Amino acid sequence: MKLLASLTSPYARKIRIILAEKALPFELVIDSPWEANTRVPELNPLGKVPVLVADSGETFFDSPVIAGYLETLGAPPALLPGDALDAVRVRQTEALADGVTDAAVTALLESRRPDGERSAREIARQRDKIDRGLAELERRLDDRHWFNGGAMMLGDIAVGVALGYLDLRFPDLDWRGRHPGLVPFAERVFARESFVGTRPPAG
């Protein structure tokens, strides 16, 4: 398998963590869709990473789809439960975490627009989404070890990636102070080898 990814993409990091947790061999191809010579649009018409190229040559995108494909390979640990409704609940946690990440990415891109084009209102709107999303995640975790069940699942990985992205791009946000119930969870997942080995470079 090949994974086209940017080292700072939180969505690509989610897939790299899954691959590490499952010990699945793959080739990491560093490619940013922002670069002039990118190959990403050739494989994903939406021009986004990550893109997974399976051994068969079939391509998969975006990160929830790739995560679903990797589950079909049968490599342990299972990151989605066998029960269909329980799997939907894990996917709901993933969607909530990905929504926080989406808002953070949107706020970052808006903040990088030239003076006169940048919208402080839009940045504030996205930050509100982040705060509401984190509040809901904190409520759902409710002092438990994992979000869904007794083992780390796909949703937990997505939450950890979202929190790590906030640390990378918005260190002034103080999500730990505003949502202290997420801190013990974050410390647990951040210490895992899969998270340590995929930590994005600063900048």
C-alpha cells in the first residue's frame, strides 16, 4: 500500500496512526496538494490528502473511507465494533472529532488570508465550533477511559488527532483549561507509540 500524505495533515495523521496500531506495512509518499508539482489530484479529484493506494491499485479517499477500508483487511486491533449500531456510535465520535478538526483547519486558512480579505468574524465562528465540539466530547467521555467501550476505537484516534492539531496550530486556545475532562484522555493517547511516531513537525 501507498499513502499520499502531508506530515502536517491531521486527516493523514489519523490514517498513519491506524496503520501503526495495526502494524500494516505501507509506503509513505510525502505530497502536499498545495505544491505546484503535486500528484494528489491525479489520484483524488478533490485534491486532498490522504489518499491510499491499495496493493490492487484501487484508490481510497478521504480519511473516514480509508479507515473503513483498513478495517476490511482484518488486521488487529479492530477499531470498529462488530455490532452495527455500536459501530455507528464510534463513527459519531469520529465525525464529531473530525468536525472540530475541520473547524480548526478552516480557521487556520482564514487567518492566513491577506490583510483586507481576512474575516475575524469567520475565525470567531470556527473557534465557537471548536469549543462546542470539545464541550460535547468532554460530556460524552464523562470520566471514562475510552469514548466507546473498553478499548481504543477509531473515534478515540480521531479525538486524539483533533486535540494534537489544536496544540500544533492554536496553542493559545487553552483547550486543557476550558475542557479539563479531556486532559487525562489526551495524555494517554499522546503517549502511545503510534501518536509519538506521527507527531507533526512544527511550523
